[in-house]
Amino acid sequence: MGGGRIQFLKIKLTRRIKLKKIIGLVFIIFSLNVNAMENKGFFIGFDLGNGEVASDVRSTFSGNIKTTFNVNSYGIKLIGHKYFFSDYIGIREYLSLDYQEMAVSVKGLNNTRLGLLNYGINADILVNFYNTNFLNVGLFAGLGIGGTSIFVNSVAGNDTDLRFNANAKVGLRLNIEQNHGIEFGATIPIVNGKVNEETTSATIGGVTYTDKQELRVKPTYILNLSYIFTF
């Protein structure tokens, strides 16, 4: 009886020691990985996106005709720099360039193809809520200002217009092994103005009628998937 009890106590003690070793090892690994601040550095990036553009056709005779279109977006972050003040808070600045193209075909306006080339400077706040040596997970939010070149191709001819552009950005970001970033975000651009104007005339019963048509476009949102490489 005594020998069996001693053997049972030895097994129980051995299990406790093993459990303590495992817990200690997990704690050491966790301690080594947690609070690994994301490195500062220069970066470049590439964006693919899809979104919605709202158009408003204003006609003297037909009134206003509002329509929305899907649009693909292709962009690059030309060069940027990020810096972290602590394990969790940082900022970044970068230059951006992106392009969207769409065909506008609505009643009351001749078929028109639009291209939007956006370029600007941007600043984002970075907030990380999970940090390890392998992975940083966080959010970003920021603003961008710049210009938009609007290329119009219609039966009335080709035209190019330049307008001020501003946008807001927000999204989720992953930073893998300090060099590779993947982000999913939303951009809310502000481009709202007259981008095309056509005037047509018709004579009926000796009376000439003139119809003035204006096209206004405003991107409502763009959802982006981005890859970022940090040097």
C-alpha cells in the first residue's frame, strides 16, 4: 500500500513539474513576442479597388437624371515614411497616384467615357492593438489632398479638366515580419463639379430650341486592397 501511494505521488509531482515547465515556456515565448513595436521606415505600395461613382445629368428639357456606376481603381503609393511614437501609436505620410475609368451612358446625354487621375499627399494615424515580432495588427485613418485630372471622351469631342481633390481613408492593416503590409480600407473621395457640357439645337416649326446638358460626377466610395513594402 505504502509503495503504491509513493509511486502515485511521484507521478503526480512529475506531472505538476511538466505543467509548470510548459506554462513557463509559453510565458517566455509570449513575453518575447508581445510589445514588439513596428519599425519605422520608408515604403512603397500598390492598390486595387472597386467602388461607386454617382453621376448627375442636368438638362434644360429633361431635368436632372441621377445614376450610379461601378468603377475599378488602380493605384500606387509612390513613396512614404512611417514612424511610431510608442508600441501602439504612429503616423505615416506618402504620395499617391490612382486612376479610375468609367463609361457614362444615360438618357439625356450622349455616351461619354470618363477617366479620373487622382494624385496627392496623404497623412494617416496608425493604431496597433496587437504586436508580436512576426505580426502587427491595427487600424489606420487619415486624409489626403491633391488634384484630379478628369479626361472626357464624348461625341462632342475630348476634354481635360483639373480639379481640387480631398479624401478620407479608414481601414484595417496587417504588418508581417516588419517588411510586408496588407491593408483593406475605404476611401471616400470628394470630386464634385461640372465635368462636361454639351449644347444641342433643333428647329421645329421655325422655332429654334436649345438644350444645354451638364454632367457632374462624384465618387462616393472606393474599397481598396493594398500591398505595402517597407524598406
